[in-house]
Amino acid sequence: NAGVTQTPKFQVLKTGQSMTLQCAQDMNHNSMYWYRQDPGMGLRLIYYSASEGTTDKGEVPNGYNVSRLNKREFSLRLESAAPSQTSVYFCASSENRLNTGELFFGEGSRLTVL
Amino acid sequence: GENVEQHPSTLSVQEGDSAVIKCTYSDSASNYFPWYKQELGKRPQLIIDIRSNVGEKKDQRIAVTLNKTAKHFSLHITETQPEDSAVYFCAASIRTNAGKSTFGDGTTLTVKP
């Protein structure tokens, strides 16, 4: 049982390049999320998918797109990377139907945009 | 939208002392308040949570209190140990959509041996 797995763990991009962060969960959770974490700023929600087939914007969606490929997988795409997108990205999942709202996070992906 | 403020941003205590971290929130509709611990270079992990119909919850050395009227909640760690050193995040959300949590900016707790 791997939980939430995200790839790659590290990536360096040049301004204007594109890339996709991949995320998969094996807990049969309905909901999946992408957060970014910047020093001293906590976790900010980029996009989320409440259930398979749906996606919605979070607090900081500009410059990103997402795809909920199936119930297990939720990818985050940067079409034209900017230095302001240098951050650590966390994918998370949750089962909101149970009597808890616990988020299960992946290990994080550290992205540097030069 | 929801706004969560967390204080202090850094906290240093001696081993064995207690540590208290406080958060305030703005949206009265929020009813789920988790606390996450993030060790250096690791992922955040839930350590305790509380729902709005409960005023206090304990789990061994950690406890959380909630005051819905004042819109604030606190994390209490007793008998701190060096392994408690980490960044702690509070969050607020509506439980049925907990992933849309609004997080505080975090508190870096250092426990000195």
C-alpha cells in the first residue's frame, strides 16, 4: 500500500518550458488535490478534483492546468513555467464520505524554474 | 473565503515543557479543524483533528481546543520531546470537502534537549 505517489521528486526547468507532475493514489479516495508550499506561506490549494470527472480551481490556479485521468490519477501541468512557480508541490487525496477529512499527502515534488 | 491566521511563527521550548500554538479563522461555516505535522523534508501528516461539535480532544501528549464563538482553536503539546521538533500547520474547512482546507502559515517548533 503505497498511499499517494508523485513524480518527479525534483525538476529544474527554464522559463517557458512545460512539464507535468504526476500523482497516483491507491486508497480508492474520491477526492484529490494539488497544493504548493512556499517558505513561510503554508500550503495553498492550486486545483482539486472532488470526484472522478470533475476539477475545480483552488486559491492559486493561474499558470496551471489539471487532469483527473481516472479515480487513481490526478496530474498537474505547467504550460509555460515562470520563476514564480518555483515551489514544492504536494499532491493529496481524501475520502470525504467518512467521518474524517484527513488529507493524505505525497512526498512532494521540488520544482525550480530558472 | 476563509482566512486562517496562526501564531507564533516560531516557538522554542525546553524538553519537557509545554507548547501552545494558536489559530483563528474567519468563516463561521468551517466545521473541521485539523493539525498537520511536517518534519524537515517530509510530507505533512495529520496528528489530530477536531470537529465543530466538540470543544476539546486529546490524544496522549497532544490536545486541541476549539472555541467556535471566538473562532479560534489551539494545539497543546505537553512534555515535549526533541522528536516533536517540526513545522505544525493548522487548517480550517468544511468537513465534507476537507481538501479545500485553508492552511495557516505554520509554526516551527524547536524542542531543545
